[in-house]
Amino acid sequence: MSYETILVETRGAVTLITLNRPQALNALNSKVLAELIDAFAAYEADHTQLCAVLTGSGEKAFAAGADIKEMADKPAVDFYLEDHFSGWQSDLVKRTRKPWIAAVNGFALGGGCELAMMADFIIAADSAKFGQPEIKLGVAPGMGGSQRLTRAVGKAKAMEMCLTGRMMDAGEAERSSLVARVVPLADLLEDALKTAETIASMPPMAAIANKEMVNAAYETTLEQGLLFERRLFQVLAASEDKAEGMKAFVEKRPGVWKGR
Ligand code: HXC
């Protein structure tokens, strides 16, 4: 399927999705959301695809936010009646069980920062800048920023960023655990794709289960999370890939995965 606002290509078992509105610093309008939901659903459904990378086109921005020009004249009741922004969580995050990485190549502001934080983890270019500047527009984060940023960097930094709109550079983002790693901009895509290939080479069912377990740490008490972890471990123990993985280790050879 061809899209207007994103580019999608597959490289072996890795799907690369690129936000492609560089003239608007990859601002996220409704078309981008619809196309991303479609592309992520296709990734999820394709059994040959085992990890995805989301990045922005151009060297300046991952995404500079929700599209301000689209929102400027939108009546408030429409935001409410359409439950505007709900699709990001309900149709993109929740339905994507397979792993995906955000490769942040520049500004990740407002909805752009929020979209990056929806990924399983972020790899940032040294030029990346993160921020929730919505307050300057008279609003506030609407796609998860107040919740995910606070969980990632803690209340003090999240509150300061939301109240002042200041940006965090890549170094601070790494020190604050917002991103997994920082790499030179020139190496970003190659690094992210290589990391995705590593994930794609793992037993696929175990990848989904590992993702579910780590995410559960945000949603449950420690006791419930530990139980969830043990139960999923026990489910994996029944898989053909567990038998193969342990046999391959003993036989000193790479495992050959069935994904079940
Ligand atoms: C629409 C955008 C945009 C956005 C940039 N552009 N950000 N268009 N929505 N979020 C457009 C500009 O209008 C301009 O187009 C072109 O991209 C280049 O941007 P410039 O501003 O000329 O670039 P520069 O001077 O380098 O400044 C870069 C920037 C700045 C610092 C990133 O663009 C900026 O502050 N953008 C807005 C960031 C922001 O506030 N994001 C949060 C949005 S609200 P033209 O055609 O004029 O040349 C949000 C959640 C909302 O995300 C939730 C509400 C409920």
C-alpha cells in the first residue's frame, strides 16, 4: 500500500517506517495518524516482520508535534466528540504487540515526543531535542506526554518541561533514562536498524512476552507484576522455541525459531 505522509519499506525481517512531511517538520496530522495505524497493523499482521523502526525524514525533526495548523480552528466539541488523539493509544500502541523502536533524528516535540515515547524504546541522535511545549499554545500534552514523560524521567523534570516548555537535549535525555542510547546523527538509522535486526533474530514469541512483562511494570503492583512475569515465563517454557533454544545452546549452534 502506498501512503501520502509516511514511507514504509521492509529490510529482511525489519519494517522501517518514516514520517515524511519534512516541509512541516513531520507534524502529525490526522492523515499521518490514519496511515501510521494502517502501517503498524500491517507490520503486526505480517509474520515475516519481527521488529519495526520509526524515524523522521530529513535531519531536522523526528516530529515537531501534532499539526498546529490542523488544530487551530477545530471546535472544542469536535475534539471531545471525536475523542481526538485516542487513536494513538487504542489503535497504535495497544494493537502492536511486536517490538518497535523510535529512532529520533531531531526535534521530538509535543506529539512528536509523545509518539517517540510510545515506542518500546528510543535511540536518539546526538542532535535530538525532546520537549512538551504545548503550554505555550494554551494547551497541554494530549497524547500521553504528562503520563509517559513523568514515568520515564520522574516528576521534577517532567513538571519543569511541561510548565516551561523547555527542551531536553540528547545527553540529558540519556542521563534521565528517556532514551536507551545516543549515537551520532550519521549513524542513527544504521544503528537502529541493526538493533532491530538483533531483536528480529530472537524467538518471536519470547520477544512479545518480554515486551509485555516490561510494560506490565508500569501498570501493576510489584506483586502482580512478579506473578505476571512468572506466568508468562511458564507459558514460554511450553513453547517449541524454548525447547529449540536450550537444545541449540547445548549443541553449540544458533537456534532455528518457529515463533511458537
Ligand atoms: C504544524 C509545523 C509544526 C507543527 C513546525 N511546523 N512545527 N506545522 N504543526 N507542530 C512547520 C512550520 O509552520 C513551518 O512551516 C515549518 O514546519 C518549519 O518550521 P519553522 O518553525 O520555520 O522552523 P524553525 O524556525 O527551525 O523552528 C523549529 C521548531 C518550531 C522549534 C521545531 O517549528 C516549533 O516550535 N514548532 C512547534 C512545536 C510545538 O509547539 N509542538 C507542539 C504542538 S502541540 P511554514 O509553512 O510556515 O514554513 C502537540 C500536542 C497538542 O503536539 C495536544 C493538544 C491537545
